[in-house]
Amino acid sequence: MNVLVVYIDLIFAANLLIDGILLWLTGWLVKLKMSWWRLALSALVGALYVVMMFVPELSFLYTFLIKFGLSLFMLWIAFGFTSLQSYLRSLGAFYIINFAAAGGILGIHYLLQSSGDIWNGIMFTASGGHAYRLQIGFGFVLVMIPLVLVCFRAVHSSRIRREQLESYIGEVIVEIDGVTVSCPGLLDTGNRLCDPLTRIPVMVMEASIWEGYLPASWKGRLTQDGADRLLLETDGQSFAWQDRIRLVPYRGINRGASFMLALKPDLVVIKLGEDTFYNKRVLIGLDGGTLSGDGAYRAVIHPDLALKNSVEALPS
């Protein structure tokens, strides 16, 4: 006869830790103010409930209504009740995180199994159907759940950062001598690059956007050679926009002074959300590299170009 040994203290401690992590992640997801002692008390209630499964007389507690009521009680202990909307938001987040954790554990467990393990777990029922016997070690769950939840938080944080970034990304349309180009641009409130003499704001764009209109000798050299040197090379050459070229001094990240080639456009149109901004007093700085690694934007918009007094102000 096989003897089954159950270490209730380990099960209690593990569920206390897991419930605490799930509740903390719930509060983080919905941005609720959390108190460590309330989280600990709520996790304690959840851990005690799991221990009760080993008491046969309390089997009636493992019904859907009791489980759902327990989750409501745990959330009330952890975060209180400020409003129905906030409470339902917390409840939804709590179940989403639980399902994500459970699904992640099952997915990793299935990924690590061999074909023999899978076949050994298949059972055929009396009615002719088949079922799969799932055997996941308690230690595996204990190790995997923090990993799954950390991944969940990282993915969610990345999505939030992306959404925040997209709120500052708009469409940039530049017109120069009958030529019109457009690209996504990022509104950078920390960008204060201006021409020091005229105080005209400079909007930086990737030079590759203008590749077909710039001198062929500039291709691939904006990052290696100095802007002043390239400008001297164009002297005497046939370049339609020769009179539109400007040299803008700036200080880079390494605090070294340098020059940037810039073009004087006829018009710059910036569309941010439902607002449209028109600007003529602007320079287009040419950057020889890539402004965004994932291609989310190809221009950096000067904040002065998105002032409210220029919204829907059609150019004369």
C-alpha cells in the first residue's frame, strides 16, 4: 500500500507567498494604493482556505459560489471598497492575472514535456472519449509562478510605455520647393535645439528621408564627416537647395560641440491627435543615423512647433 505524505506547512507557506504576489500584482496593475499588512492578511485568508481542502468535513467550501465569494473577500481585505467601479476593476485584474499565471505554467509545463510524457498522460474513458491526466509538481509551480508573473509585468509595462510614447507621436509633413515628404515624428519636450543667431527651432529628421534630394556625395557620410566639411564640398556643385542649407551648432550627449546640417523648408505641418500645427519658421536638421530603433518615429519635433497658437492656423 502506497503512503501519501502531505506537508501542509509547506503548502500553506507556498500559497501564502503566491497569493501575496498575485494581490500585489493586482494592485500594481490597477494602480491602487497598497498596504503591506492588508496584503499579508488577505494572502493569509487565501492560504488558510487552501489548507481547508484537507479537512473532509469542509468539502462543501469548494464550490463555485464559495470560491468566487472568497476572491471578493480577499480583494476587500487587500484594497478596501472605495467605489463599485474601482472594485470591479480590481476583480477583473485579479482574475486576469490568475488566468495568465495558470496559463503560463501550463504552457511552460507542456513545452518541457517529451512526446512519451504526453502519451503516458492520455486516458480513454468508458464512453470512448479521451482525457489527459495533468501532473504538475508542486515545486515546479512554486518556481514558475514568479517567473510567469515577472514576464507578465514586463510585457504589460512595455505596452504601457508604448502607449505613452504613441500619445506623443504624430505625423510630420514637410514641403520644400514643391517636394513633400511625410513621416512619424516624436514630440520631445526636452528638445530645445535652435539656431543660436535667429532662435529658429530645429526639428531633427533622418537624412535618409531626403536621400533622393541631397547630393550623392553625402550618402552615408553625415555621421562620419563633419557637417562643415560636407558643406564645403557642395561649393560650386549643382544642388537645387544650396541656398536653403544652414549650419546649426549643437552640443551632443558627450558634451562635445558639433554642427548639424539643416534645411529651410517652405512649410511644416504637424498632426498630433486631433490638432494640426502649421509652421514656416523652422529648420529641418538632418541626422545621419536612426532616431528610433523600432522605427516608431523618424523625426523629433521641437516643442515650440506644437504651441496652441499655431493650431489650425493656415499659412498665408
